[in-house]
Amino acid sequence: MKKRPYELIKAIVPDVLAKGGDYKVEQIAGHDIVLNNGGAVEIIDFLDGHSTTSIEQKIKQFKD
């Protein structure tokens, strides 16, 4: 069963929640959980070739 981001964030309560792009903190799923527990929400700039998808693809190359 896949969990939605909010459910995962609620389960693990990270100290930092990072999201790439031009979001506002209030638009990020789980921001309330992290902030209410003393954590930080960071919005980071996009870097070409450094997406989650590209990192996953590089990891998969090592597994094959």
C-alpha cells in the first residue's frame, strides 16, 4: 500500500522537510507537522541533473 506524503511525514516527523521549486511553505504537504514539532521547511532551487528521478536512476544502475 502506497502512503501519501502527508501520511509518511506524520509517521516519521522529520526535523527538516525540503521541497524543490517555487512553492510557498503553506503549499508543502506536511509543513504543519514539521513546523509544529520544531522542525524547518526548506525550499531549494532546482539544479539540472539533480532531481530525485535522476538520483534514483543512478542508484538503479549500480544494482543491475
